[in-house]
Amino acid sequence: MIAERPLARVAARCAVLAAAVLLATVPVYVYVEPSWRASVARSACAFVLGVALLQLRRALADLLAEGGDSALDAARGHRRPEPSVPHHFVDLASDVRAALRSRRYFDRALWPRLEALTSRPLVRPSVRPGRGPSLASLRDVITAIEQQP
């Protein structure tokens, strides 16, 4: 019955450890000077508590690993693109989203890639303060690239 309950196993192991530490600490406690006795008792308690917390952490990590995905992980998994969508397209869509949010990303990553697609110079779209260009102005740039011979 204890084997089925991991927290009960941790409690049993900690009780055995506490008994062993108590048996080892009592002679030391009696032997040392009275000014050191509090330090010996605190050290023994800290050791037992530290080991108990490490075992509890391990037991909880095992329980979480056995439980599978949470509802949040499952919900995030539904947003993944279907396997038929090429990963290059997914990466490009991610780049466009990042360029809309960040002017620096647009200037350093997306704009050089757009300029590399054409032999003629492109008209740089206007950017919003601190952000990249609007989706409409990016659409105009892409239309200009597509219309080139």
C-alpha cells in the first residue's frame, strides 16, 4: 500500500533518516560544550529537512511527469500548423509577425530579405514609432516585388 503512494514512501524514508540522524547526534550533543549544543541540533535538523525537501521535489516531479500534458499544454498544441504546411512558410509568417511588432527586427532582418528578392530598389514603407510597418504597407511592398519582371 505504501508503494502505491509516493508521498507516503518519502515520509517513511524521512522518518528513518530522522531516527538515524537522531541516534548519531545524541552522543555528539551530550559530548560537546553547552555553547555548541544548539548548533549541533540545528545542523542535524537542517540536514534532515534538506534531504526531505529534495525527496519531495523528486516525488512531485515524477508525479507531474506521469500526469501527462496539462490543459494549457493541450490547448497550445492545437495551434500548431498541420504537417502539410512547409516549415519555411511557418518561419516566414513568424518573421512577418515579428517585423510588425519591432522596427529593429524589420530593419535588420526582414527588409534585407525583401530587398534580396528584387533587382530594382524598393520603396521603403513608412514605419510607426517603435514598431515596424503596417500590414498594408508590407502588402504594397510585396505587390511591387511580384509585379517586377
